Amino acid sequence: MNNRAEYWKLLGNPLWKLKREEILERDGYKCKCCSSTEKLHVHHKQYHFSKTLQVFKKPWEYNNELLTTFCVACHDNGHKAYKVPTKYF
């Protein structure tokens, strides 16, 4: 994402907190990679960018199938190994 500070600010939004809790509950409060229950993150499998509006979707606007639960270690390792793809529309 372009502006990390802006993105991190969005993660404090109550709408994201609700979406995050929904995904954690769906995934049984476990990392989908290693089954850890500690320090869980909700990961976006892809980002969506509007070419017309020149903005990314808000973190809570993604379909649930594009979100998954990882522990902090698996999340960090995944971001080191792979770049999250961006879909343009």
C-alpha cells in the first residue's frame, strides 16, 4: 500500500475491528499456517485499487474470502517471501 501511516490509522477504525473479529472467529482464533493462538493478525490476500478514484479499498471493505488469520511470525515471514498482489479496477 502506498502510505503505511494512513493504512495503520485505518486499522484503528471500529469497522476494521468488527471485520477483524469476524475473521478471527471464523478461523477459530488460530493461525491458518501454524495453528498458533498467540499474537494474531488478519491478513489481506490482495489489495484492490480504484484507478478512477485513485484509492485503495478500506481494509474492512474486502470480502471475507480475501482475509485470513496468521500469527505475527507467519504474517511477517509471508510478507518477506511474497508481495501482496494489487488488483486494479
